Amino acid sequence: MQYKKNFYQIKSNDEIFERIIKEKETIGYYNLPFSDTTEIKEYAKTVKQKDIVVIGIGGNSLGTFAIHDFLMHKENSKKLHFLESTDPIDIQRRVKKIDLDHALFIIISKSGTTIETISILKYISSLVTLDSQNTVCVTENDSKLNAYAQANSMKTFEIPKDVGGRFSVFSPVGLLPLAILGLDIDKLLNGCKLVHDSFFAQGEHYSNIMEKARFIVENKNRYNINVVFSYSSLLEGFNKWYVQLWGESLGKINKNGTKQSFTPIGITGPVDQHSFLQLIMEGKRDKTVTFVKIADFKDELTIPDITIPALEELDYVNNIKFKDLINMQADSTIEAIHNLKDIPYDVITIQHQDEENIAKLMFTYELITSIVGSFVQINTYDQPGVEAGKIILKKKLASK
Amino acid sequence: MQYKKNFYQIKSNDEIFERIIKEKETIGYYNLPFSDTTEIKEYAKTVKQKDIVVIGIGGNSLGTFAIHDFLMHKENSKKLHFLESTDPIDIQRRVKKIDLDHALFIIISKSGTTIETISILKYISSLVTLDSQNTVCVTENDSKLNAYAQANSMKTFEIPKDVGGRFSVFSPVGLLPLAILGLDIDKLLNGCKLVHDSFFAQGEHYSNIMEKARFIVENKNRYNINVVFSYSSLLEGFNKWYVQLWGESLGKINKNGTKQSFTPIGITGPVDQHSFLQLIMEGKRDKTVTFVKIADFKDELTIPDITIPALEELDYVNNIKFKDLINMQADSTIEAIHNLKDIPYDVITIQHQDEENIAKLMFTYELITSIVGSFVQINTYDQPGVEAGKIILKKKLASK
């Protein structure tokens, strides 16, 4: 009797933990919380420009956008702009809002061969002279973009080779623009550290993250959609970052040639109660739902005690703080889903709207992504599926 | 012998067409293209305010947002604002950008009992006196909001009772703010009419829409995710509108008690080539993909003929127009997906970035939604699943 196999077993939590510890030696993002931020902070202090323009796409902008979106009430007077799409009307709309002669340009690309980034760089170069005074590059040490920076005596910050784009927000990719905007990047890293230490000491974060990842993996064919339902408009950027992290990391063919099935969706409450919620409640049970709540918005805005003639019916909202209303809306939706009994959900509550809390949330999601990837035996950190389109594009452009 | 059954047959196209013709008698959106827009246009001319503030949520804002997003390069000098979330920090960020003393407020709610809308209305009322000069209401004829408007001699525009929120963009809900912003609303309706007439005369649009809806329905359990991949940043608003239309209309329990499984996702190219595309290419085959392209952006922005030292490798983009680059990116992605042979996709090309074209796209999607709903025998136009959460919220608020 012979026996041949082409399938894998879902490993035990201990085995996965061992793999992650081994992975930590070659995958750089795990260690970003322990980076030295001195150089970034020193440089940030010298920036006089008001308009800060990030030229970078995908992982080079989404993380910064997420944290900026969440914390921009804390920033100084600088204004952050992103240039990433090749849509001509979008580019011009955005450029119109920038004072080009008094802007700082942050060019971000690991390689310096990202077609969107370099096309926009060329366009901007035709409008304003880029030099050591108004341009800084964030890139790998031996990249073409680095050579460009050197040739123009521009300041550079390094993206470590072992840190992939969608895991790079806590490298200079995110830290540099965020520091310039006046955010406390040490507090960001501190948030990461708290999660890192608890996870690797197999503390509270370890059990939560492991349990969640295992559930998602064991039920992946039944629940092939993973919804994040964030109850704050400020988390819309986080949602977009999550979609990239999850989709691009886990959308892979695994060791056994099986295409994986984790599809991320990010929605926002209460607005999407008027959109996607109906589908969660009465659609097919193919979704897990993770609620993200902010425990205390630290904001006292209150619905005034006004009776509006003809609209008295809603006087029961009078004197309620908006922060309590939105959290009651979240709790009511959670309760309604709980009552259905057949939708798997969890609730992540972050304490405040500050650097530490957003970093904890994001670093936690990075770890969950790594662990799900490890469970299903894929390479979480590459993106081979996007190469085919790039090759076709190059041919099209060459033949033009 | 006895025979009992609890299942349905997918009807023939002819039967569905007959149902839709019958539905047209009671579902108002089909006939919106033929509305008289005189009153809206007359009113719009009288608006002197620069800041136009829509207070409304879900279907009361998403369609306007989508068209605004797509066409705002064509608008006059007015600025459109939306207030919809109960997030206190979001509200204050948005209110800060409005010149309250010189703004026009458009309050939109079918009933006048939408909790987000009325809470924000109360808050705004505490900041500025709302009266016939600065406020207009869009609502049902016998609603509480209408009574409020009457009591304050405010101008009102009617939402017909038989037009649901997510199908209301071509009623005064969308037409009023868009006309005030200077868009040609007759051209919008004209775009709808072209699709309407072709569909009901069983012309080109009939065959395309029918075929698409039937494919989606027949394969719904295999492909439970319907991705719209729009190749223009200007279609991000359309994507959001699509997610509501599709999710809330089709996320239903059908006649036979079966939960339906159509999950909408909206992504944008080329940005999401760096995010979601990997998942489409190598993830489980659980998605249909619809590409939306703009044939001619009518914009000549060109990548300048600049050689950047160290970055010469990308000189092949020199002299390419951005509109050609983005369309070549779209075509390359389509070709890469085509080559895989096992991902169902279609491509919708809209000609220009103008009123008629966005309306054609949106009205087409409304029809597809209706037909998918008719095929699977659900009520496409209600949203019973969101009631449970509202009832819980009311109880929580009452006990406070």
C-alpha cells in the first residue's frame, strides 16, 4: 500500500508561534517598533514648508493617509497632500491646491521604478525645480531613486529591504511625513511595542490574535468575506489600509496550489447602517464582522436641548453627546447582529483618538495578517499576481 | 402521489421583462427621467449662497456625492458640503469649513425622523437661525419634515412616495443640489432616458443588462462577490453609491426564505492595482469583475519629455498623455485577467466625463439591480434588516 498526499494540516498555535518567531529574523516589520527615530525627528524640525506632498502609491501612502485621517485634529498648521493616481483630472485638482513654490515633496518608492510615482515626478519636475531644499526621498539604499537623490544632494531616508510596502507604515515611509505634520511618532512606535511585547510574551494580545486568526482560517470557505465595521468617520483611512493589507497579503495561492479566499471590506458607521448593514443582516452568511469602536472621543459636542416644531418626536436625542450617540448606534448594531446568532463577530474597542491607540490597532492587524498567512501556508509578503499586468503595460507603452 | 415544493425556478428573460413592466406602475424611479425640472431650475437660479450644505444620509447623499465627485470640474464657484455622520469630530471638521451665515442648507429626509439628520439639524439650529432664506427641505409631501418646512415658510421639494432612498438620485434629492451647483440636470435626465428607452424597447441596453443580470444570478453561489473596478479617481463616489444600491437592494431573504449572496465591492484604478488586484488575480474564484473606463477624459495633460538622471529606465513614459496611460493601465489589467480565463468580467466604457454619461451608467446600474432582484424574487426596494438595530437604539436612548 502506498500513500501520497497533497494537502496540509492547519498547524497548532504553538507551531505557528514558532514559525512567526523564525519569520521575525527575515521579515523586517516586526522590529520596526524598535527603530531609532532621532534622524526623522531632527529633520522634521527643520521643515518650514506648509504644504507637504507625498508622491507615492499603495503601501507608500495608505498607512500615512490612515493615521493622518484619524489624527489630523492634532496636527500643526501644515497640510498634507497625496499624489498617486494617473487620472489626469485628479492630478490637476490636487496640484491646484498645492503652493508649489513653498511645498516639500516626499518621493516614496522602494525601487524608484513605480510607473505612477515616476510619471508624477516628471510632471511635477516640469512645474517646479526639485532640489535639496524642497525634496526628500524615502527608498531602499541601493535603489535608482536613491541614486537620483544622491545626484541632486537630496536628503534620503531608508526603507529597509526586508520591509514590504503594505507593512511599512512604521518605517520612514509613514513616520517621516507624520513627524513633519507634528504627530508624536515615538508614541506611535510605543503603541506598536505594547502589542509586540504582549504578543511575543504570549500575553493577552497573543491569545486574542491567535484565536481570531484561527477562527478566520478554519471557517474561510464558509465565511470568505471579512468585514471591518468602524464606528468613526476618522477610521475611513484605516479601512482602506486594512483592505490593502488583508487583500494583497492573503490573496495568494498556497503551498498546495489552492487559491485562498479572504476578502476584506471596510465600512463606516453610522453612515453604512444606511448602506451595507442590510446585506449583513439578511444576506447570505458568508461574512465575519469586526467592529471597531472608540471608547472615548474626548469631545463633548452635545445635541442641543431644542424642540423643533413638527419634529418633537425626536426630542429623545436632546442633551445626548454625539460621542455617546455614535457609540450607542454601534452597540445597537452589535446587539442586533448578536441576536441573529449566526454571524461571527468581534468588537475591538480603542480607548482614545491618539497616536498610541491607532498604532496598536494597526500593528495588531499586521500580526493577524501574518498569522493567517502562516496558517494557510502562503507567502504573506509578496504580490506576484500583479506582475502580469505590469508586463503587458510595458509592452503597450514600448509599442507606442 | 402528492408533490409539494419550496423552491423557485429562475424565470425566462421574457417573464422578467413582463414583471419589470408591471413593477414600473408602482416603483417610481423608472419614471424619474421624465420629470419636469422647471421648478428646480428656477429655484437654483435664485440661490446666491456659495456654501451648499446637504444634511442627509445614505440614499439622500450618496448619489449627489457620486455625480458631484465625477463632474465637479464643471461646476461654478459654489462649494458642496455633506453632513451625515454622528461622529462629533467629523461633524466639527466639516462645519468649520462652512461659512454658516452665508450657507444654504438642504435638509433631505423622506420622513423627517432620520436620527442622524435630525440630530445634526438640531445642532446646526443652535449655531444659525434656519429660515426660509437659508433652508430648503426635500421630503415626502405629508412628512414631519414637510410640516416643519411649512411652519417656517421654507421652500420644499417633493420626494415621491414610490421612490426609495437609494433609487432617488434623479429625483429632487439629487437634482436640486446638483442644479444649484451649476450642473445641467436636463442632460442628466437625458442620459437616463436613453438607457430607459433602449431598455424598454428591448434594444441594445436590454440585451446587455439582461445577460449580465442573468449571469450574476445563475452563478451567485459560486461568485458571491461583485467587484466594480473603476479606472478613474472621479468614480470613487460612484463606487460608494453602487455599494449601497447593490448591497441594500439585494441583501435580502427571498420568497423561499433563502438569504441572498450578492456582495458589492468598489475599487479604483490604478491605485487599487497596488491593493486589491493581487486578491483578484490569485485569490479564490469567488468574484465577478466589472471594469468601468472613460474613453476620452478630454484632458491633454502629458508626461513631459524629461530624462531624470538615474531614472532613465522609465523614459518610455515620456510624451504619453496621462489619459492614455490610465487607459493602458486599465487595458493591461483587463488583459491579464482575460488571460487567466477563469474570472468572469465585463467592461463598461463611458464616452466622456459629462452629465449624460454618468447618468447612463447610474441608471443602467439601477436597472441591473432591479432585474437581479426580480430574478431571485426578493423585494428589491425595502430594507427590513436595519430595523432591529433602530429599535434597540431607541430603547437605549429612552432609558438614558
